[in-house]
Amino acid sequence: MPLSECTHAGASLARALHIIESTSLCSYVVGGFVRDRLLGRPSRDIDVIVDGDPLVIAREIARTLAGSCVSLDEERGIARVVVAPPMHAESDALASGTDALVLDLARHKGDIADDLARRDFTIDAIAVPAAIVASLLTEEGDSAASTIARNAIDPLGGLTDLTSRVLKHAGKNAFENDPGRLMRAVRLARELDFTIDWVTEELIVKNASLASRVAAERTREELLALLSLPRAADSIHYLDRLGLMTVVVPELEDCRDVEQPTCHFWDVLEHSIQTVATFEFIAGEADWRFGNDEMLEYFPEEAGFEAYLSDTVSTGVSKATLIKLACLLHDLAKPQTRELDESGRARFLGHARYGAALAKGVLQRLRFSTHETTYVETLIYNHLRPAQMSAEGPPTARAVYRFFRDTAGAGFGVLYLAVADYLACKGPLFTTNEWRAVCNLVQFILREHQRQEEAVSTVKLIDGRELMRAVGLEPGPIVGILLETIREAHAAGLVSTREEALQLARKTMRDEHFTVRTSR
């Protein structure tokens, strides 16, 4: 794909590089942009090394292109420029779905080889003169990649590692100098489908404890990026083998080797990771080693599921990614709540409630947004509820109504987590009949929910003003309670007319012994 000047980001980059060339005697494009161009991938980030003052140059670019700039690290001389696209601009491969230009400028700290030696990985330690990149903005992908390779400054062998699809650290102190690279190594390898070099792996294991020093926001971003990729369960297993997972979430270490009742195939920790894998399976993201196509045919095909999973929460994180996080954290409280009954069987009473609180603490520590935290907390708190409300047969209409009401927009997510939890409980021991029963339960809940939504949205029996006038109430919280009681009964098919709604309101007021101030 050409780096076309016709696109907003391409045109902005061309102008930005022209400004850099006119103000910096020696400048190089390095890092992800060069790597991605050589791999034929869209480029998300553009890093330029300059020999002038990065902030001064960034301000000039921002002024000329009507962008904004900020100093990212004054001591190390790093500045960022963001040039937003016009409202009508189409997306561009430069920004992987967004046409904004994001340009990071850093100051030379010696010759270019010295600068590259301080980078994270060899595949990011390749530099190309900025003038060469500027000349490639209208060249086709293969031609541009060839030109980049011919003009590359590659003291650490990054070009060879790109060809071999191997991720290697750039220097022996790479992780000590920046522990954030520990999680980045795994995320980048999974994203690019590269193998981490065994020497680099050993260095990660040696320095794994340093991950606790990384800024929470940065850890959050790397964790979410990993979970957003397919086969996230494999990534979590890999993090665990490298010693990183329980440094990032120490609470998971308590789950290791905690035995469960015989209906469970794995201990608590492995069960939690397998729940991520089973969610990916039923969501159609990845295979599961014990799953098959026939199982997926039984799982309900809800029209809104796909849109629900791709929907975002707060900062643009998809619900599917947050459900994976909930899968990983849903049994955090099992070690603390584990007790043995008279028969010696382990029980975990209250683990969903306590686990939701523990997960909330984890997410707050990692600087997740309030909306993200609340969503994951809701999933974990309610993940046993679908099974509980069907313990004595199909759920009642009231139970289904209250489930979706109480989960406040997270109902589909809870159902996904509950089904994934079931599969990860059974593992290879599940039976076809049991699996069908679980799928039938989900289908029943979804159909009843749809029926209720259609019933309530089609006919509104009474509003607050009518209710107050009919029963002689003044505005207050009791009005809301009565309206919700009527709505629940309407959804459950217990009332269907205005008169029946009023009868229910009066009965509720009598039965609950409301002390009210009436307008009469």
C-alpha cells in the first residue's frame, strides 16, 4: 500500500518531515514505523530522532499543521505532535483505523548507532534517514520496503530478525532500563506472530519482578492489548511461564494449586485461564482444544451478540476484551472463601461477591476507568446467577426481568462468562447432554428477555404523572418504586392494562405499608 500524500496523515507526515529536515541537520525515522513498513503492516506510531530541540521542532510542526504538541519527557528530550484529521477525512493505513498523525520526536544522544543500541528490540532498532522516508510517500509498498531496506542503518541485525520473525532484546540492560518492555515483549511477539529469542526469554524471567515498577497506565494498556488479540489464553499462559502474570496481578498467585470439587477438571488458576479460552471459543475468536464445531452449533445465535461484543466501554475497549479480563479474574476470591463441608467437599460460598470486590481493587490499581471497572465487577458479581435462577427448573419471567435489570446492560456479558465458566469447569469431562442443557438455558433466557423487551416497549401502561394523579401521590421515591413494580409485572405478563397497573400499585402500597404524603 502506498504511503500516499493524498491521505491526511500521509500529507501531514510529508510536511512534518520537511519541517524536521529544514530545522535538524541529521534526522532519522526509527522504530515501529520502519518495522511495520518492512513487514507490510499499517503503521501506528512514527518516531523520529533529531539533533535539534525536539520540543521546539514539535511546536513548529504543530503550528504549521494546526496540531497540538506536548513534552512527554523533558529530561530525555521527547516531544509528541498530534495532528487530527478534518472531519470528512477517510481512514488511513498510517494510523490503523484513524487518520490522525501522531509523531514522537527524540533528541540524539550520540551517533545513530548509540541511539539504536538503547532501544527495546532489534526489530525496532532500525533507522532510515528522514529524507528517504519523505521520498517514499507515493511509492507502492514493496518498492518502499525495498528502498527502506537498502538505506537502513541496522547495527543490531534487526533486518535479519524481521526475516526470521524473531524478537530479540537490543541490549543486555534493555529491561532494567525500561521494565515496561517486559510486557511489551510478549504483546509485540503475539501481535506480530514472532517467537521471542530464548536468550531474551531468560532475560525476561530474570527481570520479571521489575514489572511491578511500571506505571499502572502502561501496564493496563499492554494487558488490554494482549487480551484484545485472539488466543489470549495462550498469551496469559506465556506470561505465567515468564513470571510476569502474577507480578502484574499478584492476587492470581493465591489461586495456584487451589483444589476444587471433583466436578472441576483444573485448579482455580488454570480454570481461570481456561475460562478465557472457552470464552474465545464460544465467541468464535479461537479454537479450544476440547471443543468442536458441533458444540458451536448448539450455542444460541443471538443477532445482537456480535455487535454487543464489539461495542466499546468508556475508553474504546471492546466488551469482548473486558469479558476476557472478567474470565481471568472471576474466581479471585476462591482461595479466601474455600471451606470443607462435612463430606470433605470444598465449597466457596460468597466467592462471586468477594471476587467482584477483589477484581475492583485490581482494576482500580491498574487505573482502569470507572465504566470499565464497573462492567467487569458486574460480570463477576453475577456470573453464578444464570445457574442459580434455573436451579429448580426454567427461570421465571420475574427472574429473567430482574437479571437484566440488575446487570444494567451487562446481561449478555454475564451469560457469556457463565457459559465459559461452565466449560472451563468441566474441561474434557463435559457431556453433550449437559452442554445442550446449558445452551438451552441461555436460549430460554434470551427469548424471554426479547419477549419482555417487546412487550414493555410496545405498550406503556402508565406514566408517573398519571400514577400520582390516580392514587393521590406527590412526587418522590415511592413513585419510582411503583413504576418499576408495574414495569416488572408488565414484562412478566402479570398485568396488561392501565387498570391492572393501578390495582397493582394500590396493592403494593398496602402490602408494603408505605408511609406517604398524598395530594389529598
